[in-house]
Amino acid sequence: MDHSPCDIVLDIGGEGRHAHAWNVNRCRTQTLGRHAGQPIPRLIVARADALPFADNCVKSLIVERTPLTRAAARELSRVVQPEGQIVLRHVPLTDRDRHEPTLAILGGNAQQRTTKIYGQPVLETMIHFSENVHPSQIPTTETST
């Protein structure tokens, strides 16, 4: 199977839970679980709003425990491949869907479910893209209200 140099999986905010992913994190040590305080494996020191990758080069992105700002959503849309996927995982809020603003920026086909990670409830939103529905085709101009 041929892979481009950037045909990779990124875990933004990751600390090593996904063995196959590169972990993008500002911190160098794990904060959760039995490995707290140990170095984060496969670490790329960066932020979600300034990813050090070329356009359309990442196959799959996992975003956990990371703020979902507009700048971060634009970076996710910039680096994901035309047929890639993005998985958002955050603690659910009772009064609103915390993934909705990000979905409005990213587009794509989304499916949601509630699951548990380390016994904690998590809202998981899986976004799949196709060449016909890719965030790079969505205008990035912002309107002021």
C-alpha cells in the first residue's frame, strides 16, 4: 500500500492513548492515567490552531480535550485529506452541543454518539469527508454580527 509522507494520523491533545497516532500537544508529559508525569510518546509540540503540516496531508485527526476555536477548526480543515476524517471527543455539555460550531466550519458528514473514556462520558462526533464535500471548498471568510 502506498502512503504519502503525510498520510498520517494525528491525535490533537493526545498523550499516547492511540499507539498508531502522532500526538500533537503543547505539554511534554502525560497528565492522565497511570502514566501521568511520563513523557508523551510520538510527540509533536504544537497547538491545534497552528499545525506544522502541509495542506490536505493528514488522513485522520482525533481531537480530545482541546479547545475548539475557529482558528483550530480552520487548521483541521486545512490539513485533512479530501477523503479524510476528523473525530472530536469532549465532555458533553448539558445546555448545548459543543461540537456544533466546529461542524458549521468543517462541513462533511457527521455522526454523533456518547461513549465513555476512562469511565467519563464523552461526546464523540465523527466527521467524514469526500472529494465532493471537503472543508477546503467551504469559504473561510468570517462575518461580524
